[in-house]
Amino acid sequence: MTEGVLRKRFGFQDDDFIIIKDAQATHTGIEKAFKALIERVQPDDFVYIYYSGHGSQTADLNSDEPSDKDQTWVSYGARTGRDGIDDYDVLDDEINAWLAKLYDKTKQVVFVSDSCHSATVSRAVERGEVLIRAVKDDKRPHILGKLTYTRLTTPHGIRVGAARDHESAIEKPREDDQYYGLFTWHWVHNLQQAQTVDTWDDVFKRTYAQLTTKRGIVQQPQMEGRLVLEDDFTPLPTTIPVYRIHEEKVKILVGSIAGVTKGSVYRLYKPQHPNPQKLPSLTIEMVTPFVSYGKPNSEDAFQTGDLVIEESHVYSLSPIKVYLEADFPDGKDKALLQAIQSAFQPKPDGTLSFPAYMLTDEPSHADLRLYLLRPLLEDGQLVREKPEDALPKSFPEQPPELWILTPEQLLLYKNLRISFDNLTKGIKLLQDNLNKLARIRELKALQSPRGSTLPVTVQTFILSPDNSCQKGDNCVWTPESDGSWRWHRKNGPYSLPEMNGRKLNKGDFLTFTLDNKSEQDYYCYLINITPSGAIYSIFPGVWEGMESAHLNAGQKRELVEEVVLPMIEVGEDTIKVITTSKSPIDVSLLVQSPFVHGGLKGNLNPLEQLLVNVVYGQRGSVSTEDKWATEQVTVEVE
């Protein structure tokens, strides 16, 4: 199946394959195959690695696994009394080291493992109508287990696992009495159906939904990384998989925590459709923290595994009042002012370009002020009537700009000066930026259910530049935004209440410790809302899978070697902590890019870009007993 789709969809030829099966796939055989691949690959080649077989675990002897277990591939002949390394499984540490050498040559690597990451029963043991791809733990100390291996610390390519570390991968019988991996069956089918503009994320979400809806099967695939199925990356909307259709209702595994609201409309995602407005849609009628239900606009319009995107959003909070003004309201800017006012009115179909906002005639009632200016720049400085004036002077011959201001007439953020020399582009930029502001308002307003408190203790450390601090546990060697490295002094720890309202200096870093002192496992997320309007998921990192957000009961995780949050922008910076007990959240629905002006996106330095995280799909079965909580703090960067 896999070979066929690689030939048909990716153009692989006979000479492009390295295939080892059965007796060839010993530990030594697998190692030789990887080394041959590493030797053969040229810069920027596309590489697809697929493993189908037994999976197991063994004791972690080099202390690089939080679970104290190494995941393994059970190679041919392992555990049968063979001599040397061929009697032992292939460690995940070895696989990561081989992948690291591949990534040195090309980032275009897709790695798929259809094997168990747990070990409760063997492959030959039946569970109902399915077989399990698992072998019991190898209790022997692995002869390579104490070695130090190259660790994958940066995001490369795509890594897909058919099951979580504690789960089994399932096999199903075919008509010829042979068995196939259930994950592989759906994955290959969705690859065959994929369009060139689809992402691997889209293929994964379809596969995940189809696999997890099967009764009696507890297998939840994992994925990390991001690539587009074509050579050049194209920004695409965040998709949500349809999980189930029941009694004329469509169920999706995202809820209020991820920003879904009652009345919002989602449309079937088919990017190459000639008329997307003709595609089926659904209107959300019920929202819970983790699950939402929508009513489709036509019967049999959706099926499990379909992808939908949000078309219109209904804001649950009261409208944000906006006061619109200009320096030349009766002259040069009269027509432009009227056009902007009209954009806030309902369209012929009743929809709104600015659904979270309403105009007001009373500036004293305004939450925001939109001011149409025509500023002049001289010697790099804006010309003001008086030096103490908050706003610059307008000149009729200068191009118009719309400034988004606080009620006190202070610029909300430096990028919120929108060029309006082109009306259509200006309205679009205003719409994008105001929608981002509204999304930030919604996220900040998200509160824990009544009576719920944060079950995970979050402690914050402040890393301040200090070249005199070069010895000791509190001295940290940290990368700067320009790529250089510098010594920082670690101060803290500080609790979340102690951090709230604290003043920090530009150039400081924050890092965190997560301590789950409860008797229950939780997923924990750290979300950063920046002064520039960007929302980042700073933990888990972009290079990690969904399960990396998982904290076992009693587990303490120090993030100083994983996450440092740079304070690179002056203004209000918010860190929001969200915990869930059973259902991870799709934080890709929370993440957004910075404010834009003049049609150009705000620039992200390399370190800031590393903080942008896109997480794929949902994990875990949704339960009415699922608990969640949130807390946030705001710091001021000077």
C-alpha cells in the first residue's frame, strides 16, 4: 500500500526505494539501511521513512525519557538468543540519532511508524476482531542503552506515530486472511485522496478522526512538525476534523477552550473547489469546553474525517465600542470616513465585517478610538504641533493612515497605524487587526469553571542579562535574538500571583517549572499574548508532539532547557496557563500572527519564531468528567 502511494502520488521510481522485510530487517539490517539512506540523500531531497511491525519498550538507561522507558522497534530475530546487537530491539534513541544525520542534509523528511508504543499483549493475541502490534517489555538492560545519543531539539519535517506511548497499534483482517495496520490503511487512503494544497496536518486530522471513532479501539495517533504537500509553503487556514455524525448533528472535538462559540459557522474545506460558498456548512448549536455540535445546512453533507474551517465567528462578549474621527472630517477625508463607517454596517446578507464591534457617537463611551490622520515624517520623526502632543499633526497632501488608539488617544501598538491610500486594502487590514484584538479579548476572558483552581503549580524564573554571572546553578548561557549567546542570571522562583503586574526589562527571558502535585494526570499549556497582538503556544514547543503537554501525577518538569520566553517587545505581555485532565486542546486554533500594517506582517526574529507552535488534532476520548482550569498573569516590559 505505502509503496504504491509513493509511486503514484510522489513520483518515486524503482531506484528510489530501500526496502527491507522480515529476515533482512534485523537490528543490523535496519542500521545499515539508515546509513545507506544517509549516505545517499542529497541536500533538500524528499525522504519518506515507513516502519510497520512490532513495537515495545525497555528501561531507559541514559535518563533521557520522562517516562523512564525507551520505545523500541522489535527487529527480526530480537530476543531469540542471537549473538550481539541482533538479539536486541532498535532503541528510539538510535532512530533519533539517524534522523538527526538525515536532517543535516534535508529538512524534507516524513517519518511514519505504525507500531505500538506500549506492550501489554503480543501480536499473536486477539482482542475481539483485531490483533495488537505489541510485544512485552524487554526486561534485559539494553546493551546500547547507556550510550549518549544525538537529541532532536529543533523541529524538522514530519514525525507520525500510530499510537501513544502507552497504547497499542491495531491490525484488522483483510479478505485474503492477511492483516494490515489500521492506521496505515486510513493514512495511505487519505494520502491517495490528498490535494497538492493540503498539508500533512490535514491528512493526519482525517486519519485521526476515522481511527478514533471506531468502537472498541483505543488508539490515538500522534504527529509533530509541519510541511506542505508541495514545494513552497503556502499559509492555509486551520482545519478541524469532523468526528461523528449523529441524529442530524455534526460533532467536532473542539470547544469553548479553543474558541468555538454558539452560532459560529464552519464550512467544508476543499481548497480547490471552484465555488467554496456552494460547499456544505454547519452552524454551531451547542458548545462544551472540549466538544461542539453543529447543525448542517443539508442532509448527508458531512462524513467522518471531513475537514471544516471557521467561516464566521460569533463573539460571546459584549460589543467593543469604537469612536471614529478624523482631522479633516468635512474636507479631504469626508468620503474616506464615510466608507469606513459603512464597513461597520451589516452587509446585504446580514453578516458583519466587524462582528465584535459597534460604532458609538460618544467618545467618552469608547473602548477604542479610530483616528484618521495624515502624518508627516521629517528626519525620522513625526511632526507634531507641540512636542507634548500625543498625536502628530496632519497635512492634507500626505497619504492617510488610520491609527487604532486607546480611549486616552495613545497608539495601542506601533504596528496599528494602517495605511489607507488604498481603501479596499485598508479595510481588509483594519478587519484583520480588529479581529485579532477581539480574539485576544476572548482568550483573556476565558476563566476556570466555578470552584476550579489550577491543579498544576507553575513557577516562573526571570533570566536577566549579566555577564558577571558565569559560574553556578543560577548562571544560564542563553541565545540572544541576533543569534549570539550571553550569560543571564536566573532569579526566582516566583509564583503566578507574584509575577502578576511585575515590571521586566526588555532583553529579559522567562522560563518555567511545572509541578503536578495532584494524584491525577494533566495536560498543561503555556500561552503567550504579546504586545504586538501575536498569540504563541510557548509550551509544548513546535518540535514536540501533543503528548509532550502531558504531566503525570506527581511529575515536576523544569523547562529551562526547553522553553525560554524572550521579552523583546515593550508593553503588556500576558502568560496564560491552561490545564485539562483528559482531552488535550488544539492550540493551533488559538495561535495568531502579529498585527499588520501597510500589507506587511510584523517581523519575527528567529528566537521568537521558534515559539510559534502549531499542534495537530485532538487526542483522547472526550469525557463528561474532564476537568480544566486556567490562570493568567500580565507583566509590563520596559
